[in-house]
Amino acid sequence: MIGTLGWIVLGLPLLGALVLMAFGAKEPPKRVTQLVGCGSIGLAFLATVVAFFSMLSEHAEERTHVSRLWEWIDIGQGLKVDLAIRIDQLSIMMMLVITGVGFLIHLYSTEYMAHEDGYRRFFAEMNFFVFSMLLLVEAANFVFLIVGWALVGLASYLLIGFYYDRPVAVAAAKKAFVINVLGDIGMVIACFLLVRELGTLDYDQVFALAPQFIPAGGGVALSIALLLFVGAMAKSAQAPLHTWLPDAMEGPTPVSALIHAATMVTAGVYLVVRTHVLFELSPLAMNIVAGVGAFTLLMAATIAIAQVDIKRVLAWSTVSQIGYMIMATGLGAYASGMFHFLTHAFFKALLFLTAGIIIHALHGEQSLDKMGALRKPLRFAYFAFATGCLAIAGVPGFSGFFSKDEIISMAAAQGTYGWVLFGVSTLGAFLTAFYMFRLLLRVFHGTEPEGGYHGEFHMSGAAMTVPVAILTVLSIIGGWIQVPFGWKKVTDWLEPVVGGIPQKVNADGTLTAVGHVAAEPSHNLEVITISASLAVALLGILLAWYIFANGPERRLRISARHPHLRSFLEDAWRFDEVYDETVVLAGRASGDGLRDHVEPKVVIGAGRGVQELFSDMARFMHQIQSGLVRTYAVALMAGLAAVAVIFILVSR
Amino acid sequence: MNTSVLTPFLIVSGAGVLALLLGVLPARRAARMLPTATGIVALVAAIIMSRVQWGGPDETALASNYLSDRFTLLLDSILAVIGIAVLLLAWRESSSADKRGEYAGLILLSVAGMMLVAAAGTTIVLFLGIELFSVSLYILCALETWRSRSLEAGLKYLIVGAVGSGILVYGLALLYGATGTTVLSEMQHALIDGDMLRDPLPIAALTMIVVGLGFKASAVPFHMWTPDVYDGAPTPITAFMATGTKVAAFAAFIRLFSDSLLGMFDDWRLPVAILAAVTVIIGNIAALLQPGMKRMLAYSGVAQAGYLLIGIAAGSVAGVEAVLYYLLAYTAMTMAAFAVVVMREREVLDGDQIGALRGIGRSRPMMGVVLTLAMLSLAGFPPLAGFIGKFMLFGAAVDADLTWLAIVGAVGSMISLGYYLKVVAVAWQSGPPVDDTTYRTPRSVTIVAVVSAAAIVLVALFADPLLTLCSDAAQGLIGTINR
Amino acid sequence: MNALAHAAAVTGVPHSSYIGLSVLLFAIGLFGVARRRNPLLLLLSVELLLNAANVALIGFSRYWNNSDGQIFALVVMVVAAAEVVIGLGLVVAVFRQRRALDVDEMTELRG
């Protein structure tokens, strides 16, 4: 039954997308679009809930359901790929968030996008995205994982570039796509290696055979894990493949909420947790994963301090929080990572949607410089946003406190390297509290911006406020399912999937453990870490209060004193410029004389740099294609000579 | 001598001659369609004959010049389908009104030549087949004599093609000199038994054969004729070249390299791999920024030849199987793309330009869907046929210790998104359509478009039975040598 | 006395001469294609290429003492003839349009 439900959940958004796409040139009435677009996700959510409760009533060991629809490919040499889905504790958790939060955001969008052209197109693309994401998490083998992965990338491209008549948006979409495809390649190569080593791509088989046939700590294990992680880095915007996420804010706000906060960017976390057996075979890879997560969380937090666009602050905050999740998975604390995913989905969606309410009220204004003293006119938004900030800052009682602190505690418990990570993540927590409250205070406290507000605030209706209210509640109570020194519902739930150490059967029949379980922090250690993160959170809030609460004088003074630091942070550590220069150097080194000297580009950076390199190469080739027959014939002969040389060299 | 195995070839070539003669009849209403109709009937009959012979044992005819194994039969069917599609695309094309007989007849003879290549048992027949289809194509390219570009395409193809053929035949001559036989199955023995492997003669032969066949397949740097010829030729003929020539060229590659020359695998493995890598990279880059569909598809075809060469370089049964499967997928998606171009050209002036496709997602949603499927599949987007084909090709390379080549292929696919997706984006842009024509696309073109698009999906969906089919065909070839 | 020696004794042409001649012809043909601008002369050079192969085939046929090579050479001759006929037809068609016989002027198709 659960298997069938799984197919229904997968099929409903796809059906919704197809129906909406089928309308073609004539736009249907708004009501119809809303009904189909939201209804499909709503029904999918209901089906997921039914499946979840059904699962709850089963024993822990019986909760894995694999449903095969079709045996798709069966090549003699043993590679079987079925059209199959897998509903277990991990996937149902993801499904609940995707359909649940997704439904709330769809509801919100019915009003938010009401003035836009392409209303129907928006919902069709959003439904398509939900379908792709569900395919990704419900896949029972690597092939469908990759299919879902690629389709999610396509959906993201379509939605970031929704305002396709704006070149900035189109460029951002292309950049996201290019970086994502890089990740895709890594994953495909990892799959090739899996086929070569194990001969199968089915999850159950791979995870059973891998400890047996892939030597732990060896080069193959490292390669597979790192290649998979490249895919995770690209999708989850971890350094150095993170540059696309802030630019992705060119998409509509609901898109940022759903895709670039709650779901798609967490696909990387899901991947590492799902394939944790493969990662555990290479301790070095795990350390790299944790290190990348830690570096990213810190870097992104520093950049968020200096951003002026409300959505960009939230974007960099997302990169940072995902860094926490990735770091957790690198430490082996999978349940902690997934717990933070859950709470983050709640409060980040809340923050984005509330930001949308603010932007909506101000008729499209997104810059902090044009905001201030909004807590009286936008009371509801104020409370909602404040809740989100308290949650993300890790104030006790709110959801973020429980999940983030758990990760920090787990870090501290893992030896020396763990202490370093503990330090980094605690510093990150300080910065998180600081920049989030900076955001809150600059928007809602302080003074009105220069020139005041023009015109009436455009207040939001029920369709927008109700989802925000629900998310507010969830951001508070959502964390209480896993409490330090108390019950651990998430860990218990995921235990059958991620707990347990992979075992290898030796020649004499004994078992050896490959991989390890993350060490649990002791009682005292947890007290220390909780106190530390509490302290830094309060410190961050106080510092933000001091600088930002009462108008712009203090902050302008401080930023005037550190212009270089400020611009370095504002330009996001100049990653884009570095990429661009590297590409330019490569282009010059390859002797491409047609390329002009390129000034560092600030806005679009790497994506455009790469594009220009290829464009110049393409134009060069078109020039060679002169139209003269004799040139072609001579090229033929030159090729003959070249091939002959190669042959001679090879035969030696 | 078993002549019944020759029936597919005889039917098609006979029909070709018949069509030429029928073209001479005065152009009354019914008679105008006669050559084309004859062609379609003959090709259908050829498919049926191939199907009938499928289960039977491998046969040879004409003193082992003509081989009729499962490989031949599979390719005969594919080539016949290509022929039917091209005849349908050219149906009612006003330009060929007075040359119907030649048009249909030459297409049939060309297909017959390709069939001969697939069935070649000796290098003589291989060369004969290649020349038969090539020479027919030279004329077909130039058939629209009132357009100087068509004539230019034909003459360029002929000149460069003749050079390529000259190199190929010289290589075949050297191969004969090295082995003393022209029979493919006997060659492998001669090359292994004899102490020939270090001899310059077989190496020189290999070099020239690779170049000659590489020219036909549009590998870099022998590809320079492809964009010009594809651009200038009448579009249905371009579609024919894009699909049929590739199939025939790779059939020749497989016949030679997976059978007789397999013994020299260590010698040609790396050069072919390098050729593949260069072709993939340069083909994909040059396709960027092309404003015209036919030229873009020409360069894209160059890149696709690169992917296919990856499968050849693997030198294994898995590689050949992947090549055959990809040829199936490639035929479907290329035919679909060209069908859309043919349709657009008839409606709009300069219909070849990518800009002319703007907004057809709205004005002609079915064509928009066909085009999107074709572009996405060509780019290797999952879960369409192109993705599976590339997965199999690159997988075969990894298996054969050519992982670097698989990576090059993947990078090339990534670059190719730059031009395929651009077409998709243009097609679905809203805004005023380029024209507001009420010209109705001839049903024949629509049929080709829809069937090809459906084939893209079906080839993906039924990947397993098709892969088994290709595997069967491949097994029949790699008989005696154990590597 | 074996057949090969017999053949050699009769005509006295060593095997390597055949190869040498064919290579020479091939090289001249390639050179001609590269240098010539008149399409008729291009076709001539192409003929040279094909006939170079023929010479090689016949030489090898003598060396291996079987008839395969000669059969092949006959086929090549037929094909070469057909190719030339079509080539000439195309050249005439082009000439009727442009009144020029210079392949370097045929550059409408480019890029």
C-alpha cells in the first residue's frame, strides 16, 4: 500500500504540470490554475501523510518499501535497472517536507504571483520541480537518482530564469545550470565506477556489496565518495561551487523559498546521507566533506553580514546553514544533519515568505537601504520574521536551537579535528545571530529610510499570511521532537537507515567493521557546548542591537572605518572574479589571439567568463571554415599526416 | 550460392532503377507520385524481407562478398526506415517536381549502397557500397540546380569526397598488400598469424583507412565539408546525409575494426580514441553560436560522430552494442529535428534560421514538442534515448580502461547544452510569432516528425529489448577472436 | 621455379617499383588537389589518386599471386569513371551558372 502511495505522490505533481502545460496558448482562468497547481501538491501531501502514519504503525525493521513498476534494463552482464521507488524512513521525511512546505508555498504564490504574466507557466514549472525533487528522493537506484537530479536542475533553470526578458535573470539561470551540470558529471562518473566495481546500481545491492568488495580507505572508495560529493557540492552550493545561489535570487521569491532554501539545495545533504555507506568506506572523504561544510558555513556567514539586498542575505544564510548540515554528515552525525534540514526548511521558508510579504508591501523594493521602522505598519510580518530570526539564531525554545546545537555538540565530540570544527561552527553561530538580527533590526527598527515611504503599503491577504503563520508555529514547535538530555525522535526514526556500521565478511567468516559511528558527546560536553552556543548567540544579538537598532549613524561610522573589509565581503570574497581571471588566463594561454583583455566582472563573473571563452573559440572556428574547397582538402591531408604521426608514435 | 539473402539489396536497387525509368513518364496526376511511391513500397518490402530472415543462420553469398548476418539485417531495417522518412519528407516538395524520378531513384540507390556497406564481406564490396551511396549523394545535393548553393554543395562534396575515397581505397589497397586477401574474415588470421604487427605496411593501411572512413563519418579534422554541404543541399537530403551516411560509415567502421582488424587493436585503440576526443570537443564548440539550423545540426552531427567513435575505440562487444543502440536513437532524434526544419522552411522565408523557430511552441505546439524532444535527447538529457545511448557508450569506454575518454565525452555533452537549449528556449518564447501563415504542413512531414519523436521516447522506454537486439547483432560479428 | 620468380624473370620489374610508382602518383595527386583551382584539373588529380591505388593493387596482386587485387582494381576503375562523369556534369552545371572555372570563387557556403 505504501508503495502505491509512493507512486501516487510522485505522479500527482507530474499530472498537475502536464495539465497546466497542455493549455498552450490560451490562458485558463486563474481559479483553474490555482486549483490544479495547488491541488496536485496538496493531494500529494495528504497521500504522504497517510503513508507516514501507515509507516508509524509498522515495526522499525519493516519500514523499507521498495516498489518496482517495471524492469527497465537488464543487460546480460548483470546490470539491472528497474523503474523502482523506495519509501523508507529517510525518503518519507524528505517527502513530507517537499510536499508539505511545497504546498504552503504554492498557496502563498497564488496571491504573490497574481499580478505576473505567465501565472500558469509558473505553476506548471513549480509542479514540475516538485515532481523532479520527489523523483530524486524516491529513487531506488542511482539511475533514477541521476534522472531526478538532472530534472531538478532543469526545473531550477526554468524557474530562476522565469523573468526571461531580464538578461540578469537569464544569465543567473545559465550560471546555475552550468555549475549544476558539473556536479552531474561527477555523479555520472561515480556511477560508472560503481558499475565497474560492483556491477549494479540498485541501492540495496550497492550498499550491501560495497563494504565487501571495495577496500576501505582505498583510492576507489575515495574517488567514488568525492565524485558523488562534487554533485552534492554543486547542488547544495558548497564552496567552491556556491557562486550560483546568490545570483539565483533573480527568480521570484516563492521560488527562492521552495527551491533555494527548503528543498533543492538540500539534495546534496540527502545524497550524502543516503549513500553514507560509500562515504564511510573512506575516512579521508568524510573529513573533506566536514571540512568543506565548515569552511562554507563560515565564509557564507561573513559575506551575509555585508549584503544589502534582503534576499541575498537570506541566500548566503542558506549557504551557511547547509554548510552546517554537510559538516554534520561529514562527521557521521546523519540524523543531526537531517534534523537541521527539517528545522531549516521551516524557518528558512518562513523567512523568505515573510521577506516576500515585505517586498510585496513595498511594491518590489528589496534593498535594506530603503527600509526601516516597519514594525508598526507590518506587525504580522514583524512577528513572523522575528520568530524566524530567533529560530535561526539558536535561541532556546525555538527549533533552530535544538538542531544547530546538536550539530555543534557532535562536532566537539569527535576528537581534535572535531574541536576545530566546533570552533568554526560556534563562530558561525555568532555571525548567524549577528547578521540575522542586523536584518531584522534594519528592516523593522531604526528610522525610516531617506525620503520616507511613498504610497500605501500593499498589504497581503490570507493566501499569503496563513502559510506564513503555519510556518511560524512550526518554527517554534518543530524543534521539540529532538531535545538534548531528552528524547531523540529523529535519531530513533532514522536509526534503521543510517545507524549501524557497515560490516565486511572476511575469508574466515568473521566480520570486520568498516566505517565508524559518530561518537556521542558526553553529558558534560553537551552542557559546555550548549552554554557556548547560547553565549555567542546572545553576544551576536546584543552586538547587532548596539549597531543597528537605532538608526544608521553607528553602522555607517563602522563601515566607513573598514572599507576594504566591507567591499571584500560584499563582493563575496571575489570568487567570481577569481574564476573569471583563471578562465581568462587559460584562454590566453591557449593562444587565442582574438580575446581582448577582460576587466574583472563583478556581477555575473564566472558564468559569463566561461561563456565568452567558448564563444570566442566558436567564432575562431567559423573563421577557419572559409568555404574554400582546397582548404578542406588540405585539412584532410594535414589530418592524414597527423593521424600517421600518432600511429607511428603509438606503435613504437 | 544463396541468392535469397540478397533480396533486401536487390529490391531496393531494382526499385531505384525502376524509379528512374518511371520518372521519364509524362507528368500526369497519378504518375507524378509513382517514383516516390515505388520507393516507399520497395523499402517496406526490404524491411519485411530482413525481418523474415532474422531468425535464420548467418549466410554468405557471392563467394563471401556479401554477408547476411544479424548485423546486416538490423542495419538494413534501419537504413530502409531512413529511406522511407526521407522520401516522405521530400513528398510534394515543389522543387523536385520535374526531377521526381531522379530524386526517388537516387535516394533508393544510395540506400542500396549503404546496405551493401553493412553487408560487406570483402573490402571490394565495402568500397563499392561506399562509392555507390556517395556518388548518388553528390548528385542529390546538387539536384536543385537553380540554387547556386546547391550546386556548390554538390561539387564541394564531390571533390572533397573523392579525395577521401582516394585515401580510403589506397588504404584498402595497402591492406590487401599486407594480408594478401580482400576477404574480411580471412584478414584477421593473416594479421595475427603473420608477423605483421610491427610492419609499416599494415600501419600505413590502418592510417589511411581511419582517415578515409573518418572523412565519411565527419570526424575532425576531416569534417570541414560537412557544414557547407549540409547547409547547401536540399533539406530532406541533408536529413538523409545526417542519418544515413553516419549509419553507413559506422557500419563500415564496425565491419572492419571489430572483425578483421581486431587483431591490431593495440595499434589503433589510442589513435581512434584521440580522434574521438578531438571530434567531440571541436564539434561541440563549433556548433555554438550558429544562427542556422542546418549548419548547427551539421556541427552537432560532427560531435555525435565523436561520441560514436568512443564506442568504436572501446573495441569490445559492449562498445559495438552501444554504437548500434546510439545509431538507433540518433536516427530518431536527428530525423525529428530535420522534420521540423523542413516544415519551417516551407512556411517561412529563411526558415532555416533559428530565429524563424521563435514561438512555434505556441503557434504549433506539436512541432514545438517534437523539436524539444529532439534537442533534449541530442543533448543527452535523461531519461531520453540520447542519455541512455551516451551512458552505454561512455560505460563501454570506462570498461575498456578509457575513462579519460568518457570524461571528455561528458564534458562535450555539457558544452552541447549551450546550443541545444538555445533552440528550445527560442521555440518556447512567447511574444509575436515570426509570421502568421496559414500554410498547412503537408501531412507527410508531420508523420515523419511525430513518428520520429515517438521513436525517441520508445527507444528510451524499451531500452532493454533494443539493447538485446543490438547485442545479438554485435555478437554475430565478433566471432573468432578472444581478446 | 615458383610463380613469382617466374613472373619477375619474365618482366624483370621488381616489386618495390610498383609501390614506389603508386606512392609517387598518389603524392602528385594530393599535390594537385591542393594547388589546382580549375575544377577540371582537380578532377584530374583525383583520378591520379585512384589510379595510384590501382597500381598498388596490381603490384600486390603480383606479389601475392592471386587475382583479388586485379578484381579490386577493375572495380576501382569503374567507380572512378562514374565519379568523373558525375563530376564533369556538375562542373558543366556550375559553369552554366557562373561562367567561371575557379573553385576558390565558390565560397557562398562558409562559417
